[in-house]
Amino acid sequence: MTTTEKPLGIIELILSEHKYMRDEYEHFKSIDDEAELDPRVRKWIAFVSLHGHKEEIAFYPKVEKYLDDQKK
């Protein structure tokens, strides 16, 4: 990251990861060679798993706290 770039906020990060996951999934549909597909799908599955974990520990608790605070 250069000094002129600002870090991604949590929403931007989540959206960019969702885009990557959708784009990869769409690309899988066009791959006929299982030798190419298998390692790429394995990498994608690991990414999806890590993404879900990040949402669970970093994003959803903040959303729940915000919603609880709004009820007060």
C-alpha cells in the first residue's frame, strides 16, 4: 500500500471479498480441465472459510452491538 492509499474499511473489505468469491465461482464454470480446477477450488474454499470466520469474529458482533445500542 502506498502512502496515498487509505486502508479498506470493514464494509469495503467484505464487499471486495464477496466480489472475488462471485468472480471465482463464475470462472469455475468455464474451466473444463479438472487438473486446473481442483487446486483453484481448494484455494477458493479456504478463502470462503476464512472470510466467514472474519465476518463472525469482526463484523457481526459490531452489527449486533449497533442494533442493541439503537434499541436503547
